[in-house]
Amino acid sequence: MALLASTNYKSSYWSNEPENRKSFSLTLKAANMGSAEAQRSLACAYAHGDTVPQDDIKTMYWDEKAAKQGLAESQNDLALMLLYGVGCEVDTEKAIYWYQESARKDHNVPYAQWAAEALARIFHGEPYKELTDLNQSKYWEKRAQYLSGLEFRGHPDWFYK
């Protein structure tokens, strides 16, 4: 239900953002029933102001729900919001936690790679010098490099069996 409600084709690309009030309502229902994909769709809608007014706090709320269910896209976005204090207070410890959760996944390669690259930068002192840890930075650089050589798979191995 969540995917049907929130997936639509517009201007030569597929979008996971609800296109109108009816699809938004169905997506909200699916999100409240626990669908991580629907929760992510709502986060995108609130982040971009599609169908609903742009709202960083609601973006964070829905991304956090999806992140807790293991959705790498939401883990990355939540980490970024926490790192820079978008819709919340800056919390570098939580940001690092969510990036690490995403970066440890071998199945969702692009998001895991981006998270590993973000961790390498964080531990290299960007944007906060006090987080500099060159050993950690090198570890995450190597992890990102490893992930860049993997084939994209949006789901864990058990999904393909």
C-alpha cells in the first residue's frame, strides 16, 4: 500500500514522494502502520515541501522512524540533520551512530558508501575539529573504497534467495 500510494512517475523519473493529498493520506496510514518505506516517503515530502509545507522537524521525525527500522537512506539523512542541527540540536554522537549503522551495510551500497565517506570526513575533522581521529578516518576511507567495488543491491542477501 505504501509503495503504491507514494511511488509515481513524473517528468521522466520515478519519485517516492506523495504526489497529492490522496496518496499522502494513504502514505500516512501506511507509515503509522509501521512501513519504513512510507515513513521515508513522508520524510521526503516534508523535506522538500511536496504536497505538504516544508518542515524540518517532521522530516526528522519520519526519518528517525524509518532509520530505526534499518532504512539506510533515512539513517544517512538523519545523521546529516543531527550533524548540522537541522530540525534539532546538533548531536554529533547520534550523527556518528546513524552514519555507522548505514555504513556497516554491504547490501545498500550507495548509501553505505556515502555514510562511510561522511565518517571519514568527520574523523578527519570536518566539520568539527574536535572529532579528529585519523585512525578512524583511515578505517572509514578503506570501508568506503571497499563498498565502491560492490554491486548495488537495495536489500540484504536473504531478500534475493
